[in-house]
Amino acid sequence: MNSDDYFMSEAIKEAEKSLAEGGIPIGAVLVKDGEIISRGHNRLIQNDSAVLHAEMDAIENAGRLNYEDYIGCTLYTTLSPCPMCSGAVMLYNIPHVVIGENATLMGAEKLLESNDVEVNVLDDARCRDLFLRFAKDNPEIWDEELKKVGNTTEVK
């Protein structure tokens, strides 16, 4: 197993944790120097939050890092990051984002790339299947979340 597969597996564990808590199965890990320094998962439903996406949770859980720490990090996330999460990546100068999959829902990858963030998409079927199963089994929850942000994008 290469390092991208390993770290994505850890992000998937976070997504599964969110699902087990009754939340949306999206997970993330923040990696520096080949080690996970923080983990996070989507907590919108669990915390009745407007901002606790998996990526935001992982960045928050890392604590207040300094510039040198952030520029040495890679963020692994199971689903393509939204504009808010992409903004946080850019704000903290995280130079690399690895995405599990972006076929079901495309985030703000072009924004990241236009701001010199390296973006890699793994097309990981585990991420896609976990998210699609959730969306199929809980269409009312997912539809409500999309409406809150004015997104009417269909899950593919």
C-alpha cells in the first residue's frame, strides 16, 4: 500500500466514524512529514453546525500551527472540498490536497489549482461507494444540506 492509499484509508475511517454518529460520511486527515497530525470528519448534523466539514474539522483539530508547519502539510479528504474548505486550505497555505473522489460531487478544485495548490484525485471507489450509499439511503438529509448552501447539484 502506498502512502496515498494509507492516508486515504485513514480519511475513510473518519468518514465511517461520521456515518456511525449519524452524520454525512466525509473524512479528512492532515499529514506532515509522513505522519498524521490531525483527523476530522463531517459534523454538520451531529453538532448542528454550519461549518464543520471534514476538512475544517481536521484543520481545527490540528490546533494553531505556524506557517512552516502548514506549508509542509498535505490534506487528504474523501470528497472534493467545497469553496469554504478550499478557502481554509489557501488561507493556511496548505500546498497539497489529495481527494478520494470527485465524480459524485465536484468541489472547488479549480480554485485550489488557480492558487497554486497541488490537487490529486485518486478516484477511490471506497470513497465514492460510501458517499453514494449514504446519499441513496438518506436522500432527505443530503438534499437538505445542499439546499442550505443553495446547491442543487445532483449526486451522480
